[in-house]
Amino acid sequence: MAGVAFAQTAPVAAPPADPQNILNLDLSTGGRVKVLLRPDKAPYSVERIKVLTRRHFYDGLTFHRVIEGFMAQGGDPKGTGEGGSDLPDLKAEFNDLPHVRGTMALARAEGLDTANSQFFIMLQPNLSLDGNYTAIGRVTAGMEYVDALAKGEPPENPSKIIRASIESDEQGIAPAAFVPPAPAAAPAPVATGKKVKKEKKAKQEAAKPSAPAPAPAPEPAPQAEAAPATAGTDAAVREVSGEPATAAAVKDVASEEAIATPK
């Protein structure tokens, strides 16, 4: 079968047994089979099994297809392999639980997202099913009663599920509310091509030392104003005003005035 194979590098560790996640199947072969369900691996598929079990959907249904050395399939109200519940088909929840002896998984039609109510229990390992069917748990007790199921496709006298139940219900524990898993975080966008070059250039530019601001041009030094042409006259006037007027001083002033006046 084509599909995604999951590498089995180490055994998949099971969580501690929780009565809310233990499915009990009382079979006509003489005993009870306990299945530890794995909502951590297939939350919606496990919830479907719980819902149908609490509706007593599985009570009295047969194992209509049991192949020696392979698997035992049941959960079809028609008993032909063509039936299902009135609930919509499930989206596949392929995971890393291997299809080893005792694994319970959902049966489906050709489409990947066509599982509904039917399930199968592995009688022997078959890892070619990994990544093609949604594994939902594994038998932890009573596997001998699964081995004793009548064989055939269909069996001449099929074995039955007398009663299916969730262990917490039998213990008087209220069913836990189903909490949908949080959506996976979207991966961060990866910059490529021109965008990478542009971002790299921007970082390089930001890392360069900035050029010092140009020093302001020095203001011109104040210059002394040119002395007016009448400076000598003013000096003479001051001299005249500060001392008694004499004929010589008056004569000097008159001569300077004559020189400063344009002809």
C-alpha cells in the first residue's frame, strides 16, 4: 500500500492508564478485551469511538472479517464491511503508532478520509499499514479473546461484541469534555532570493559607522570699521573743546577741513 511510513527508531511510550481512555469490549469468545485509547495521537478518531460506545452503537455487532495472522475487523452495523454510523466520515489522523500485534486502528474505504465506525485489531505485526490507517490505541489485556474470534470473510458463525463500554463510565466517573487540540503553529516564512540579499545589504548598511557631521564653518572675525575721513577733525575739535582756543589750534582745524573736502 502506498503511503507515508513512520520510522520506528524506538518504542512509542504509552501514557499512564486513564479510565477515560480505556475501551472495554466484552466478546462472545468468553472474556473482556481492554484497549488503551490514545487521544494524544488521534484525538478526533478516539472521540468518535467514545461517542459511539456511549450510544451502545457497538453492542451486538459482529467481527465480519477476521484473517488468520493478519487482523480482525468489526464495527459495521450491516455486517458486510459497507456500513457505518450516521456521523460524518473522519479526516485521517495518521501518526507514529506502529501496527504491531494488539494495535487498534480505524478501517476505511479507498479514500484517506473515509473512516467512520469500523475498526480492526492487529493479530500480527504489519508495518506496511503505518501511515495508511489511523491507529487509535492498543490492547493491554484480553488479547487471547481476540485470537479466539471466528475466522473468515465473513466467518460462517461470526463472533460478536456483546457490550462495549468506557471504563470511567463503569466507575461512575463523569465523561471528560472533549477539548480539540490547539492548531499547529504556522512555520515562520523563509526569505529567499532577492529578499535575502536585500535584508543582508540592509543589515550591512546598518552596521557601518556613520560619518561625523561636518563642523560648522567658522564665523568671520569681526573687522574694525574704517575710520571716517573726519577723524582728524574730531580729534582737533576735542582738543579745542578741552583746552583754551588758540590761534594755532584754529589754524590746524581749518587746514584739515580743507584737505578732507573734495575739490
